[in-house]
Amino acid sequence: MNSVQLQDIYQHINNWKQEGLSSEEILQRLLQTGIPAASAEETLNSWKKVRLEKKRNSAFIFCGIGIFLLTTSFFFTLLLFNANSNFNFALYGLTIIGIILVFKGMIDLMS
């Protein structure tokens, strides 16, 4: 299969997945389009690998941004506390946002 056909098949698989079809139903639809059974299974498995890789990469990005915000929050809180300034946003706001992003990334990694 060339890359144009593969991209078209991936698009069909994405559409079917958005419709709520299971992997078995998607495989049956691929077979109905005239693709050989071995090629259809291989295409579906490669689509799953590509989708999981994208999800994993975005999860690492969320975790990295969250850790950066947590570190920034710590240093801002330290500096503002020593300067006798209001440090509530740095302590609570950035920390909560950082924790949410880290948890989102971890959930995406684990699922």
C-alpha cells in the first residue's frame, strides 16, 4: 500500500472510531472495503500504534509543563515570601495548575 492509500484508510478508521465502533467492527468494515485480511489487521495495529504514540507524546508534554509550573511556583513563592509580598497566586494558583497538568499527563500515560 502506498502512503496515500494508508492515510485514507487511517482517516476511515478515525471516522469509524468516532462513530463508536469497536476494533472488531472496524476490522470487519476494512475487510468489506476489499483489503486482504492480513493487511487489514496490520493496518489496524499500525493505526493503534500511531494513536498511542501521539497520546504518549502529548502526555509527556503535559507532565513536563506541569513540572515546570510546579518548580516555577516554588521559586516564586520563595522569592515573594522573602520579599514580604503576597505570594498566594504563586503558592496556590500555579501549584494547582501544575498538579492538574501533571495528573492529566499521568492519566494519559496510564490509559
